[in-house]
Amino acid sequence: MAKTLVLLIGMATKTLLTDQFIDLEQRHGAHNYHPLPVVLDRGEGVYLWDVEGKKYFDFLSAYSAVNQGHCHPRIVQALQEQSQQLCLTSRAFHNSVFGPFSAFITEYFGFDKILPMNSGAEAVETAIKISRKWGVQKKGIPQEQAQIVVCHNNFHGRTTTIISFSDDQVAKKDFGPYTPGFISIPHNDIEALQDTFASNHNIVGFLVEPIQGEAGIFTPDDTYLRTVQQLCNEHEILFIADEIQTGIARTGSLLAVCGNCSCEASCLRQPDTFAAPDVLILGKALSGGVYPVSAVLANNEVMDVIQPGEHGSTFGGNPIAAAVTTAALNVVKDENLAQNARKLGQLFRDLMNDYIKTSKIVNLIRGKGLLNAIVINDTPDSETAWNICVKLKENGLLAKPTHGNIIRFAPPLVMSEDELIACVDIITKTLQTFEPN
């Protein structure tokens, strides 16, 4: 019998299947997403099941939020245990979980202090505020004049401030007026960064994704981030790394700024070796997809500009979030997820490159660790990538296009080699049905 959900409406009951769930969402939910036509009901590890019982490989991981796999038992146990003891106090009072958690996460990533939030966009907004105040108080930037440099084709969220410096017209058009104070330059362009730093003395920070995710998994030159760090140091500008999607072992290291190192715990206490940011933004897999958690980390010289009443969140740093994040980060370390991402990511690219040698439908694959994308040989406004993803769904694998003709592949990091090979088999057999005769 097909898996169904019993929905109570007053005294009546209705059993719903895929089309009915989708219809309910269309009628009663805002149309701010365009999901694939699948209704998911259960997840475990690298697998998802829909409401009718069909099993899928998850090759998106909730945009890299589920690095530790769906419903990881250690993370779920931490959620259950803490939720039965204390859920929320707000930061109006101290609680017995936040202090130990703060000590744990700052040591884990190699910073002095954490400012906890809930969503990734909140964390980016927090980093912007911290950087601007640091610029005024520590660098002597005049009030209202602080500038932050960002990159073309960035994706840091969809709040009003963030879309003000976005190139994504879908998220931006008709939502003005926009927030000033940002300078946009090309990603992976050191010369543009040098020129911008040299020509504007009111710059307080450079906000950058180490790998541009939503733009299509654009990976910069190997020397880019290290040079960014050096230039920021020379000009007394904060290097702000948005690792919401790339962090927590996704790219084969604990953080993408760690380069190609094999770290499971932070290497950021060695800034002469790695591209250590001044401000680190985390979210998504920080909680293994179990609970909304984000964070901004920085050292005292930066973070101490924030004083009581200047920034906060009712739920930020709540006891459940602290317990869940501690468990999620321990899973990353204990299960060697960075090493697994590095090994399987290389295998995935090798296997896909073998296919691409004779393919006319796929131009290339790019990425790092288990954050990869293939570029479909069609225009960005075509439906080819979408149709391929629909066919992948029919064949038991879930992925999603980005920027029209790019398909992002980012499975949970707990995936085994055999499972990865099985996924490549599904992907290549699906692509073969789209190859021109």
C-alpha cells in the first residue's frame, strides 16, 4: 500500500498522495520556490523516501545542510535529550549549555568568540554589522561611509541588504530601494581586488564565498584565497569568508579556506600557512540539517566591538541549537567526513570526466570534494537541465539545476564508495537518454 499521511481537519480525515500534497502547497503556501515534483516523507543517511514509498539517493543534501546524512542518530539524540530538559531561555539569562558550547566551537574552528544566529542570511547580516562597526571604531572610517567589497554572481541570502549587492535579478527586481555601502568586483580576480583596495580608503571588509555555490560551483585558482588574505592584511581590511555552503567538510577539508589540507579540526590557528579569515560565517551543516543554526566567529579584536543591545536574536544560541551543533560537529570529526568527501569527490569527478569525453550533452564538471556541478550543453534559459533532473528523479536520484543549465551534485558526506558508484551509474544512464542521436 502506498505510504500516506493522515491529515486531521476537524473530525474528518483524509489520506493524501503526491499530487494532493503538491496542490495543498500550491494553494496555501507562497510560491517562492520551484520544487521538483516529489513529496518527501522520510530520510536516513544518504537516502530519502517519498510519500508513496519510493526510495531515492539524495544528491543535494538540502543545499549542503545535511552533510552528516539524514536524521543522524547522534544528532537526533542530542536534540531529543536537550529538548526534554531546556529549550529556550533567550539570552536574557545565562544557561548551562551555551557557555560550554561557545568554548567548544571556538576551539574547534580556532577563533576567540562566537555570535550565534539561526539562518545563514542572518549570519551574513551579522557579519556585515560587525565589520562596519569595527571599521568605524578600530580603523577610523567616518560614520555612514564604511564600504564592503563583494563579488559578482555571489549568493549570500535574500534579505533586503543582501540582495542590494546581488546580481540575481530574480531575487532583486522590484524589491528596492536597496542598501548602499557595497562594491562589487569579479570573483577570482586578484588584480580587481588590488585596484579596489588601493582606490578606496573606506573599505572595511571583503565578503566572499571560497567557492561560489549558487553561481554554479565556481572554484577559484589555488592561490586566490591565500592572496586575498595577504591583501586584506596589508590594507587593514577584514577577510570575511562565507562558508555557509562550503564549510563543515563539504569540500574535503573542514573549511574551504583550509585549501587542500587534511584537517578534521581547525587549522586556522596557523594563519601563515592557510587563508585564515578574520570573520567566518557558518550555517547549514553546522547542525546536520536537524535544527536551524548559524554562527559568526571572529577573534576578540573584531568581535568585542559588539556590545549589549547592539545585535541579537531570541533563538540565537538557544540550548537545543548548542547541543545539536556540538553533536553535529563531533560527527564530522569522529566519522572522518572531510577525508571521505575528498576521496569520493575525486572519484566522482574522475568517473564523470570519463563520461564527458564522449558526451555531447555535458560540457564539463567542476568542483571540490563533494561539491560539484556539471554544465549542460544548452543555453541557461533552456529547460534541458530541469528535464534531466526530473528524469534523474524518476530513476531514483534527486538533484536540482542552478543558473539554468548547471546541475549541482552534493550528496551527504556519509556516502560510501559503492553508493557513489551506483549514483554515477544513474546519472550517466540518465544523461545518455538526452544525448543527441
